[in-house]
Amino acid sequence: MSDPRLLTLLSLLQTPREWPGGELAERLGVSRRTVRRDVERLRDLGYPVEATMGAAGGYRLVAGTAMPPLLLDDEEAVAITVGLSTAARHPVRGIEEASVRALAKLEQVLPARLRHRVRSLGGATVPMPALDGPQVDPERLTALAVAVAGKERVRFAYRSNDGAVSRRLADPHRLVAAGRRWYLQAHDLDRDDWRIFRIDRIEELRPTGVRVVPREIPDAADQLYSGAPTYSAVVTLHAPATEMIRALGEVTPIGEGACRLRMHADTLDWLAFRLTTLDCEFEVHDPPELTAHLRALAARLTRAATGTPAPSDSPPA
């Protein structure tokens, strides 16, 4: 399939929502009749495009009896779905949001037999627990990604930091991967305000079928950092910037063999963990709390290495 318009149409239909014919025609710059003709061409190629009639009708890509041609065979589809699920569970800087979007699109067109294989593999596999943050269910991420893309209101139960559970009705806007955690930016209808929700604390997620009301949307990063305790660290790393891409932050060269790292985290433990895994010398410029935390950590490690008893007033590790 080399027709650019047909590829654009397929890309739009792979977004998990129903597209009115008029909107597709406007996006593609063609008539509705041309849209209908292009949809038939996609069907002839094996893409399962479903049409609904009426004023609210439109087109959407649905799960078929086989993977559409020119995409993936069964084994590749299973391998990529499992890989995307893993990437969503353990975010990798730069690909986390793309992984969830791709997972939502792929699962939308997986035939039932492949969904069963993917879920069987997931159920038979025990992932190693994350050492640096809570686990996030990829299916929950995918369901939220579908709601965001389809502009659909959702209901869910939310567990707060103290363990209290509340019921929420919200208009989801964006998924945000920050450090070790996934967050949902949404407008809480009961509180009539924008909120940031930790996705690992969302339970009993249910779509409502109601479309999101258009609103002026605040910047997700500003809302996240202003709404939760966050530490911003500035560190000099004595290593070339090209070797410090794994540092999970903004890396800027400052000379031969050195670079400046700026990173954010919600705990000092996470900042200290990331710095001590970089395998290079470093100097902390900010915040002072991180310097004190590293000093206390170094004292504990020294006592452990030398067999020195901990002071009686020392807090538990």
C-alpha cells in the first residue's frame, strides 16, 4: 500500500475512537464519497473497518479474524504486544508514552486468539518486582490511553496516600510518565478542578461512554511538580555526556570528560539510587537535602562494610 492518503486514513482509524465521515473528509481534504471509496479499499486489503449509520455514525477499526496484511504476522504481534507491555510496566526514558499509545492501537486490532495467547503468557510470567517504584498494570494504562484518545469520561476508585478510597468521575486528558511513576491528568467533575492521579492507585476503572467537555487545559508538567513534593537536583558528573544518557535527566556537556545533570524525583532515595548506579564520580550542587542524605547513606554503607555497630540513636535503614 503506497497511496499516501490511504496510509493517512489508516493511521487515523488506528486511533481508538469512532471517526465521523465528515471529519475524515475534512482531515484528508476529500469528499465523503472518496472517504467511503477509500474505506472499501482498506477492507479489500483486509483491514476490519466497521461503519455505523445515522447522524452519530462513523468509521472505526475493529478486531478482525486475522491480523491485517502488511503489518505483522501472529508471532510478531504477540512478541511486540508483550514487549510493549513490559516497556509500559518499566518505563524507559523517551519511549514510555509511545509504548502505551502503540499498545492501545495494537490491542485494538488483535484477533481473539492472539489476545488469549498474550494474556496466557502474561499470566504464566512472574515479573521481577521493581526496586525503584510501584508496578503499573499495562491493561490499565492501555484503557486510560484509549479513554484519552477517544475523549471519553471515566469512573474509577482512587486510593490516597493514607489508604482512603474515594470514587471519582473524571475527564481524562493526558498520561504522564515522571521518574518512576505514571500519572493521569484529568478534570475531576465532582471537585470541578484539574487533578493529577497516580495510576498505580487507580482501581475499578470504567468508561462511561460520555464525551469529554472541551476545557482550557493546564500544563501537565507544571501541575505535576506543583502538586506533589518534588526534588530538583543539579549534579556535576565526571564522565562524558555521551556516556551518561542513562542518567534519566537533562545532561549538558560542560567540558572534556564532564557534564551537568539536572533531574527531578519525588524522593531523595530515588535521586541517591540513580546517582550511585552511574559508575562515575559526581558532585551534588543542589538540593542540600540530597547531600545530607548521601552523607547518611555513606555512613551506613561504611559501617556495613567494616562491621561497625550502628549508633544506638541511628534510625532504621
